[in-house]
Amino acid sequence: SREWHLLSRPVGWPKPEDFGLVEAEVAQPGEGQLLVRNKYVSVDPYMRGRMSAAKSYAAPYELNEPMQGGAVGEVVVSNVEGIEPGDHVLHFLGWREYAVVNAKTAVKVDAEAAPLSTYLGVLGMTGLTAYAGLLRTAAFKEGDSVFVSGAAGAVGSQVGQIAKLKGASRVIGSAGSDEKVKLLLEEYGFDAAFNYKNGPVSEQLREAAPDGVDVYFDNVGGDHLEAAIGSLNRDGRIAVCGMISVYNNTEPAPGPKNLSRLIQTRGRIEGFLVGDHYDLQPQFVQEVGGWVRSGELKYRETVVEGIENNLEAFFGVLRGDNIGKMIVKL
Ligand code: NDP
């Protein structure tokens, strides 16, 4: 069985030499454990943080140990009541072909109810991030105008569509290619969208949201955050979900220069972590699952095949190669 190890802690953009695909013996599962053959493995921006030694909400990856992350696989051996070989589970030991999983850290998923990959994306962690961040942290309400960055990605594409479905007055998205912008307008029903690489974000946002924004869902940080503060309306709310534009920085990024606008607007900026919002999971699955089934909420996945391409898929997320959730299929 092959698994990806972190060999050295990347400085700046991670390099292939920082990682190794290692052959390892498949262990036998003990009491309360499962042997799982991974079928779909997730790569996510937050993994960049776990490659650094700095203390954060998720423990750093150990050097010369397999990396971790969301995965869905088929149970091969089960020492657990209620889980049979052939069942599928969602768990956190990705980046490898086979995993010995403590059943307590796994949940059974239904391959009949939805495609297995969706438990990592639209119906999984990134979906709940969009749902909780928009509805709870940003306290979205009908009639709000919503701006979301990273809008063609897994979280962002769902934020924009949920806002539309829940009665946003206007949804504006930004993304890093003209192809992605076209998708936002033509497939996801955004009212306006722009390519942030085509000109200053603040100018493009002012044009796309002439009446300002009530909610900004931040996936990017940097210029985007400053632009959103500049366009914020009275009582505006900014949910800080991610800041992918600074994850590979070696120096702290400068902050927004226009924070004083929060006084005028009585604005609020608040960060959140999806892990604190799993109480919303049943409501999320019911509501968003319904929209996915009815076709009202659309999603894309970018699927890369093969464990040997797991690392390249991760680099692809940092570069913006993906449309929708980036998934590795084994
Ligand atoms: P995405 O599917 O959105 O993939 C990341 C995207 O980021 C890329 O496709 C790329 O698209 C964009 N990007 C990369 N570099 C830059 C840059 N310098 N400026 C602007 N955009 C850039 O990933 P996710 O949906 O999984 O995650 C989105 C964000 O949400 C991330 O910041 C992530 O860390 C955060 N997150 C936070 C969680 C939480 O609990 N707070 C949970 C899950 C995710 P493009 O072509 O548009 O540049």
C-alpha cells in the first residue's frame, strides 16, 4: 500500500521534494478498528497549514509519517459491530491507499443515496462550511447582497448558490479565470462576477456591486478583504473562512488599510471554523441535499486519478486548477 509522507516542512510554495510516496505494509485492524481501502481522497487548502510546525487549530503533520485528510473508502475488514465489509465510511486518514481506521472516527455513508465523492464536497465538509459560514457567521438574511471570493471553488460556489436560493438581492463572485467567471454567471446564477486577475479588485467590485455589499464571505484575504470592506454597507458582515492568498507567504501579510470603515458601517468581521458547527449537519444535509437532488444547487468536481497524483492535485488547489471540489480518485 502506498502513502504520502511529509519529508520536510515547506517554506513558501511547497515543492515536490518536501514529500514522498512511500510503500508501507498494510496493518491488521485491532478491536474497534476497520481496514479501509480508500476510494476518494480529499485535498484541501487547510492542509498547507498542517505542513508547517506552527501551532494552529489542527495539529501539524509529523515528518516521515503519512499525512491525513478526508477520505471515503470501502471497508475490507471490520472488527466493529454494525459495520460490514463492503460498507463505505468517511474518515480522516486520506493520502494513502489503505487505512486502519478507529471506527469512532469514521461515519458510515450511503453509496446509493449520493455519489461517494460528494461526502467530501457538496454534502461534506466544504458544503457545511459554506452553509454555516453564510447562514450563521455572516447571519445572512433575505434581501442581502452577497460577495464571495474563491467563487468557483468548492466552498465559494456553494455560498453563492445558497445565498441565491435563500433570497439574496444580488450575488457577486470573483474567481481567477474567465472560464470560471463564465461558469458563475451561466451555470450557478450569480448576478455579477469578475476575474480578479484582470484588474484591481476594489474597482471591479465597485462596478459589480454598485449598491455595495451586505455580506462578504472571504476565502482569499488580501486585496479581496480590503475591497470588501471598502464596499461594505451599513451593518455589513464579513465571515472570514479562509485566506488562501497568504497561505504560502513567508512574511506576515499587511492588513486592510481601511478598517476604520467598520465604524461608519457598524460592520463586523468574524472568523469561523466548520468544526464548531457540526450541530447544523442534519439541517444542512436535509436542505442542501434536497437542492442537489432537485438540481437547484449545482456542483462540479475536479477529479484527479491515482494515488501518485495526490500531491499534484493538492498543488493544483493552491494554483487554482480546480473547478469545484478537488478530489483524488483511487
Ligand atoms: P477551493 O475549491 O476554493 O480551491 C482553492 C481556490 O483558491 C483555487 O481554486 C483558486 O481559484 C483560489 N486561489 C488560490 N490562490 C489564490 C489567490 N492568491 N487569490 C485568490 N484566489 C486564490 O478550496 P475550498 O473551497 O476547499 O476552500 C476555500 C477556502 O475556504 C480556503 O481559503 C480554505 O482554507 C477555506 N476553508 C475554511 C474552512 C473553515 O472551517 N474556516 C473549511 C474549509 C475551507 P482561482 O482560480 O479563483 O484563483
